[in-house]
Amino acid sequence: SAAEKELREALERSPSDVDLHMKLGVLLQEQGRYPSALREFHFVERHRPNNPMMLFHTGMTFHQMGQCNSAVRYLGRFVRDPRVNSHPQKKREAIAVMDTCGGDRPPLRRGRER
């Protein structure tokens, strides 16, 4: 696609640009090119291991690949991050996938343990 070509050209000029890798990963995920998307997300993870959008998209990609354990691991980290409160729809999606996968859902309120 034209968008992918543009992102890849930008990455040739700035190969360590984490935001470009994230955008390319999301584009590849949307196209169903999951292994390629994961390569981009793992690049982001090496540089920004707690990036909420990386955690979300990596978890969702693993879910789309049928790898529930990995999906739950990433999505669990995503929903525990206080920054995700600014992304309520993604938080709901992550919790739904975790429930589908049978993952242990983290407590949603601070200070309360199961």
C-alpha cells in the first residue's frame, strides 16, 4: 500500500524512529500480516517497554494469531497501566479478549486485590 511504502521510506531515513515502527506495526496488523506486525512492535518494546499502545497492539495481534497466553500477558500489562484510562474503548477491548482467553483479569481498582 502507499501508506506502507511511505512508512518504509521514512524508516530508511530514520531507522531508529520508534513512532514510525509503531505506525508500521499497526498498519501491518490491520492488514492481517501478524508476524511482520509483531516484529515492529517488538522493536518498539526494546526501546519503550511500557508503551501502552505497543502493549495493546502486541496483545491484540497475539490474540488474532490464536496465542492466548501471549495475548493475556501483554494485555494484562496494558490494563494495569494507569495511562490507559485515557483509552477506555481499548481497555474494554483488552479486558474482553482477556476474558475470552480465560486470562486472570487484574483488579480494576487500586488497592483492591482478589
